[in-house]
Amino acid sequence: MKLRSLFLISLLIFCLVQCNSTITMEKYVWYPTECAPKCYPAEIINADFYYPDGESIYIPKGRLINNGWGQIGSTHLVGDEKKPIPNKLNISWFSYTENKFYAGVFDLPFQQISALFSEGFKSPLNQNQTTYQYIITGLAPGGFITIWLAGDGLVTEVVNFKANETKINWNDFFDNPEISRQQFVDDNLKESMSVEKLSALKKEGVPLGLWKSYSLKSNWSPVIVGRGAPRDLWINSFNGERQYINYELPTASGGPSQAIPQKTELRWKGSNNLAYSATIDFNETEIFEAFAKLNIDSPTEPLKLQFQINDFDQSVKVFLNSDKYSLELLKPIIKVYSN
């Protein structure tokens, strides 16, 4: 019986090791990095990605971050160049605009992240097949966390989490008895935002829930019409994602179920054979209200974000269309360039 029990235990350990080795077999060249929304700075105290075998790699910490939602932040070249896909996140941080600490341990969608790394994408830089090079951890007020994958200008949202407020000894975070906690917070806020932004923050407060609303998706696709042939389109979304469409490829597609666009960069060839480009910065209130209005009866109804280009007077107009209705967006800031 003892021999049989030892055999079964050895077999179980062997199976567990084999399972873990199978899970962690695929490795990629990627780096952990961090971000926080502009004007809502945070500072990581401790943060680690854990692999299925229990090993880990840290996310850069110890500095104020407010580089923008979905943006690549610090990059530390540590550990092996090729790393497994992580399956867990352990993190704690300080939110300056709230004067609060947050912490949490979260299971990452391992299979989804692995599939995205394995599938990769055509690089917007040279059209060669490549894959992601960064895993970004974003920290927003209210304990909101977003994880993205990024590479060659593309950014893909993977998952969101909600951390809990926690208590951490202030001296463990900032040990200087000559500067009070409130003075330290105020000084850092003054350095990280304009007087106007700071005044608005004090007057209106922190918009808790804003970044969660940014992650809501709508079933829409871009359409280019008018005088000229589209070349490519960059789409920056409010949720931090960044998508690229090359219209000169036969498989060009905008894809449905996207986050609400914040800014687009469009390039096209005019009917006069001149090259044109345009940047379109959407008004946040207008575009969210437009999507809400056209999705009110059917949230899954396909919508078209139509860019009407005209090289004759170098203009671009933007419409949000459903099968029944068309709304012209009148408040984007549009700049057209001839190259």
C-alpha cells in the first residue's frame, strides 16, 4: 500500500509538472509597463505579473505616472528576453487625486492573452507578421484597472478589474516627517496638471466610473466615401485602444464591436493624385450622445462611422449612420493637410 501510495503521489506530481510545463512552453519577447490617465496621477507601490510556474516579473514602480490611458510607460530590461505569458497580477498603488491606496490580486485571462500573442498581426510599420511587445497595466481612480497588449503602435484591451481601497502606512510610502501627507499630494498634483485642470478637479471632483464607461463597446465600423481613395486609418479610442486599417490591402476591414473613437488619423489619395491626410479629434460629449441615440432601440445594431472626404476644398465631414438615421457630427476638430 505504501509503495502504491508513493507511486500515485509521484504520478500526480509528474502530471502537475507536465501541465505547468505545457502551459508555460510558449515564450515571447515582451515587457511589462504601466500607465495612468493624464491629470489623474498614480504611483505603483508594488506590482508583479506571475507565471503559471509561480515565477514572476515586476512592473516598474516608484514614480508618478500620468502618461495617458493605454500609453506605454516605463520599460525595464530585466530577466530573460523571452518570457512566458502571465496568469496573475498582484498590485498595490496610490491614487493622488483621491489620496487613497488600492490593492488587489487578479487572475488574468491566460488563454485569451496567449491566443493574441500567438496570432499576432501585420505590423503597420512594414506589413510584416509580428506580435505584441508590451503588457500595459493601467490604473485609474476608483481602483479601476485595465490590461492592454501593445506593439508597433497597436493597442488592444484585454480585461478590466476593480481593486479595493486598502490601508498602507504612509511612512512606508513616503518617509519624510517634514512634509505632511496633504502637502505631498498637493505638490505632486500641482506639478502634474495645469492650474485650470487642478481648479476643475477641486470643483467637480474625480469622475469615478468614467474609465469603465470608456470600455463599453459598440457594433460600428468606419466607412470612407467621397472624392479620393483611402490609404489608411488610425483609430484611437477612449478606452486606450489603437487600431490600424490599411485600405491598400485587399483584406482591409474595420471590424465590428469597437470602443468609441476619440481621435482618428486618415490618409487618402485625391482624385488629383495628390496625397492628403486629416486628423479628427471628436468631442467626447457629442460622440457618446450620438452612439447612445442610435443604439437606444437596438444596442447591437451595426453602425457606420462615415468619413466623407473631398480633395476639391480639402474638407472632411463625419457622420454616424444606422439603417434608418444619419447624424452629422458637428463638433470634431478637423485638420486637413496636403502632402
